[in-house]
Amino acid sequence: MENIVDARGFSCPQPVIMAVNEMKKLGQGEITILVDTDTARENVNRVTNAQGWSVLDVQPDEGGYKIKIGK
């Protein structure tokens, strides 16, 4: 099952909170986070590293970004 957090349409810090909640819930594995602003992309990247996870890939996606993280 693919873990997807759709944070499009939310302003910061909500995408960060949604990402952290999913990281805590999952514990390890891969998560795809969808955001629609540069600020959200940068903040999610920062919190991913702070939580001990790694950013595996960032791709443009429908006017925003698809961020794949893993641990």
C-alpha cells in the first residue's frame, strides 16, 4: 500500500504537521507527500531530515511537488 499525504491547498505549517504525523504513524518505509508551494516543499524537506528520514526524490507535479521520503 502506498502511503500518500495530500497537503495541497494547505498553507504552512499544516503540510509539515501532516508529514510529521504520517512519519510517526508509519515509523519506517516510504511516504509520498504532495504539496503545492515552494515554501511547503522546503519546509517538508527540512522536517524530513530533522525527523531522521531522507528525501528520496522531488518531482514537479500538477503545479506543485511530489516529495518521496523514506526511512
